[in-house]
Amino acid sequence: MILTDIQPYKFVTVREFCEKFQSFHIGQKLGDEFGVHFDKSKSHHAALTTRSYGVSKKELLKACSAREFLLMKSLS
């Protein structure tokens, strides 16, 4: 690359960036893919969680307690 080929930076607004990306072939392909709704009947029943967290409250408490215990142990 020759230094004279380098162009100065130009500020691009979010709107302009979105328009350019959507006109690009990758943006169009992504738009087409996201436009199709996900068919839950074709996926494995255990692939998606039905709870807000992937683990139960008991498991979260157990993991946090173990982490805190290790922290206290390392500080003593």
C-alpha cells in the first residue's frame, strides 16, 4: 500500500451506516434470514430454556457460595 492511497477518516452517522449495511449483500442476506420466524417444532426440546435463567436458584446459590468460600479461603 502506498501512503498516498490512504484517505482521511470521515464521520459516518448511525443512520448512514445502517443504510449502507442494508444495501450491502451481507446485510440483505441477514435481513432475509431474520425475516423468517423460528420454527420451534424443528428444534430439540432441550435446546431452548423456558426459564429466565438457565439454572435453578438452588444451583446459583451453590455456585455463588462456592466462589465466595474460595475467595475467603484465598484471603485468609
